[in-house]
Amino acid sequence: MPVLPELLAANQTYAAGFAKGDLPMPPARKVAVLTCMDARIDPAKALGLEEGDAHVIRNAGGLAAEAIRSLAISQELLGTREIVVVHHTDCGMLTFTDEVIRGRLAASLGEEAGAAAAGMAFLPFADVEESVRRDVAAIAASPLIRPDTAVAGFVYDVKTGRLTPVE
Amino acid sequence: MPVLPELLAANQTYAAGFAKGDLPMPPARKVAVLTCMDARIDPAKALGLEEGDAHVIRNAGGLAAEAIRSLAISQELLGTREIVVVHHTDCGMLTFTDEVIRGRLAASLGEEAGAAAAGMAFLPFADVEESVRRDVAAIAASPLIRPDTAVAGFVYDVKTGRLTPVE
């Protein structure tokens, strides 16, 4: 059973009660949040963000390597000045290696997928605190990020809903 | 005034009432949503998603070009089988060109930023429906995406909160 009809029904309900049609494009709270695509994380609820407040960038792992384009646009065109990086416990990125996922994709999808996967870095990591530290440093060091940006890093615990700062 | 202390205070409140500590890693509704980082979009509220339901991938524009790694991980390792692509009206990506943002970053941040920006594709687009069509097609055609995947594309209207399908 496809889930799309349920999502569209939920959207009708949301739109019927929608009262935020006059928000400007630039985020009101001038912050960009970078986090994982993980289904257990709701960044808006977990950080108290309302529509209009913040840019939210998400990918597998919440990785800076795939977020510099978005962060540069966020800062230069839309005025954000803080960045919050949130990785999390029990992340899928801790469970595999490039070799493992390349082999699985080739087995599932065939030769063309194997060749495409061989050329892709899937960016798994072995330690979540270390990945936060690395990504905070990578963002702070990027020439495309304003040097006065406050970049803070956290681990989100999917069992408790709580953020812990990574120093 | 930094906004981070407010986000952390909101997180304390969220964690204090947190009752979803036993969710499994794979998304319960087996769907991945790809959308823009835009502050006005709350994908969970707009699509009726609870914690644990869906992968949510977000970048500037909601672009497939930067999402294939995440989507392949989502499908191969975590079992999602539908993909919903949501771009939106009044998107920042409609307001500039690579030349414009490269010039602005060089002017704001200096020579090193100019050189870095010259080597980056910022991926602006001129027509939101066309960008949805292109990205749905790019995902469906990727060798790293399961050929049986339902990929649906929508434009979200930031004035009404409503999704419109793009055929």
C-alpha cells in the first residue's frame, strides 16, 4: 500500500488550518541546522522551531561534506549567522562501510549499480562524536562560510530526545 | 544575541516529555521525502509525519543532485520504497545565478572564497515545476535507486501550505 495518499490527506488538513502565508524567505532566527535524515529526528520539535525560523539541511549522517553549497546560500543570500550541527546515537552511518554498501547495491540492483556505487563515497563513520567534531571543523574552515560564524556541534540521543554538546 | 541557548532550552522541554525512545532505525512508513531547506517548510507538519515515520532529506532547493547518496542508503540499508520530491513557490534558488552568488561570495568573503565558489555549482533554477520534473526523472533514472520505486513530485505553496502534484 503506497503511503503517498495518506501524506496528501494530511497535507489537506495542514493547509486547511494554515495561517503562516506571509512569512518572508529569510529565516527569522538567522540559524541553519544541519542534521541527519534519520526518521526518529524531528528537528523542528526537538529544537523548538516554527515555520519561518531556520534553514534545516538534512542528509544521511547530517554531513558537512554535502552541505557547504546549502550553507553558503543560507548565509550569503538569506542572512543566517549561526550553524548547529546535530549527529545522533544509533545512526545508520555507523553500521556499514563503503565496501559493504557497494556490494549490497551491486547484489540488489545489478552491474550498473555496482559501477555507480564504486564511484560514490557513501561517507560512513565509526564514531559519532568524532564525526561531529570533524564536521564542525570542516564548516568553520570552509572559505565559503563567514569567518565570524558560530558553529556548534551536538549529539542527539534517539532514546531520550536530548542534545549533548560535543566540545 | 545567539539563538543557540533558546534552541537548547526548547530541547530540554522536548526531552522532558519525550516518549519515543524505542523507535527502530528503519522508517515505519518506508518513505523518503526530499525537500528544500527553506525555513517556511515543516515537512513533518505539512505531510503528517511523526518521529520514526520517514527519512527527510533537505538541501538548498531540495535537489536530487545532492541526494542520491542519501536515497541509496535509505533504500538499500533502511528499506524505504517510496520517494516524494517537494520543491516550493518563492524558492531562493529562483533568485540568483551561479555568476551572481560567486560574485557576492567573493565580495563578502574575499579571494579564497571567490576561488572556492568558482569551482562550485550552486544549482539555481528558473522554473520550479521544471525542477521537480527534472529531479523526479533523475532519481527514477539513477542506477542506485530501485527500479520499482514510486517517485512523486510536488510543488509546495508557501502561501497556502498546500502541495500540488507535478505531472
